[in-house]
Amino acid sequence: MSYPLYPWQGEPWRQLMGNAAQLPHALLLTGAAGIGKRRFADRLAASWLCESPDRAIAPCGVCDACRWFAAGNHPDFRVLAPQDPEPEPSEDGKPAKKKSALITVDDIRELGDFVNLSAHRGGARVTLVYPAELMNTAAANAFLKTLEEPPQGARFILVSHQWRRLLPTIRSRCRVFPLPTPVPEQAAQWLGEQGVVNPLLHLAHSGGAPLAALDDASAEWLPWRTKLLDGVANPGSLDVLAIAAEFDRAKVEMTLIVDWLQKWVHDLVGYSMAGKVRYYPDRSEALARLAPRAAQLPRFAERLIEARRLATHPLNARLNIEALLYDYLAALKGAGERR
Ligand SMILES: [Zn+2]
């Protein structure tokens, strides 16, 4: 069977496919990052394209349609995603121009050609938008037109980690279908089966999202997170310039850095207000030590939300990291005792 569901997805799948005939032409799959929405979406797309009679239970995996889909060349399937944000090598040695990290209106125009053609196999034409919140405003408006007047047979699966960032007009054109984050016991069991040692700790680091936790147990960026957390846990000896330069050289992704900082600040504020640690239980000693100085951190947390929004923009990473860490130090200094 292709695209097996994760253990926590069986019930939602049955719910969705139980009345497959009633499904609207556009579905919006929502839920936290790292819970397996993409696999669910792929399975759904595959089963819409599958040519076996049992496709509502699962795509058969052996018909022509399923084999093309698995090979990534089914003619009636498109993925709309941001282009690879890695810069292309340039021929003349100049700094390469970055491709867009967003879904742009040009992408939507190309999609129009696909959507408006009749299906090669006479069945559905399926478009997967992943992640949907990365459509810029112009793209979202252009896409809305496609959603409003869908050609016969066109079906859309939108996947979003942050669906509230979508245009309300797009949301209202879709059936919103939330996918669950599993309870920790179920997630930990699955992680154990994947060979993860200490699954509950990795789940905490990842806010309970099992695929993110799997990543957390083996990601190549782990030493960088350790370094950053060591730094912010010891503000008195935090060398902002050195860390920023080092992270910039290593091209540590800004989205990761902001994510680690957001979780750290969340824990500091949580500890100071309720003695609670959500993400970094392995750092509770440092959290307890710094929590009395957390009064100004909620404002810094707002700053991080903005930084997260801008993290995919091509800003100067080194200056950006420096500014964030200096703001963090200033927020700590603004409250509680000076060191
Ligand atoms: Zn099939």
C-alpha cells in the first residue's frame, strides 16, 4: 500500500473518505508543522487519481495512475510550492540571485494552464498547494479566482501549518479539515518504533509534533541549537558578535534560529508565571535561574513573531542575528537584578 497513514491519522482518513462523494472541490488540511499533513495530502491526491475501485480506502499502488504518481510524473497532478530557496550558481561569479521563497503570481499563472486543460486520464486534475500560507498576496488573489470558478474535474488540496495567515476569502472557499497532533503516548510509541531514544524529550523540543521530533533526534543542526541555547542560557558570557558571525558562516537557517529563540522565551515566560516548562525540560535549571528576569520578555516575544515573518526574506543574516540577541539581552537587563 502506498502512502501509509501515521497511526494517529486512521480516524481522520476514515472520516474524510467515509463520504467521499460529498467532498467539495477544495480541501484545506490544517494542523501543526511536523504531524504528517504532507503524507496525508499525498495519499489523498493519490487516491483521487487512483483508477482502482477501492481507492476510497487507499490508493492501490499498482495501477498506472498510482505508479505515475509515485514516480512524480502523473500528468494530472501538480504541486504548487515555493521554489527552492537555495540560490542558483551564477555563471559570471557574481552573487547568485535568490529564487523566491514564496509562491508567486507567476506560479499561479503557470498553474492556470494546467488546471484549465482537460484531464489526460479523464478523471480528476489535482493540485496540491504546500504550504498554502506561503502564497504572497498577489498569488493568493490570483489563486482565489481559480478556486471560485473551478473547471470541471479540478480538485485542490491546500496544506497549511498556519492557516490563519491565509486570505479569509480563500479559507471560505475550502472545507477546512484539521489533522490531529497525537497524544504524547502515541507519538512516543511511534518514535520508539523509529529507533528514537528518549522520545518524550524530543517531543517536548518539538511541541508534541512527532515528525518534527524525529528530526529533532537526528538533525544536522542539533549542535547549532545546543550552541545557541548554551549562549542564551548564560547571558553574562554571551558573545553576540561571535555567535552571529559563526551562525552566518555556517548558514544556519534563520527560521530555525527564530524557532529556537521563540521556544526558549516561551519557556522562560512560562516558568516565571507558572513554573511550567514546555519545550526544554532538559534546561530547567537555567530556566529557573533566569525566570526572575523574564518580565520584559513578552515584548521580545512579539519581536520574534515579526522576525519569524521576515525569516524567509533575504536580509543580512549576521546583522539580523546580532540584533535579535542584543534585544534579548536588553530585555533580560530591563528586569530583575543586574548581573
Ligand atoms: Zn491505483
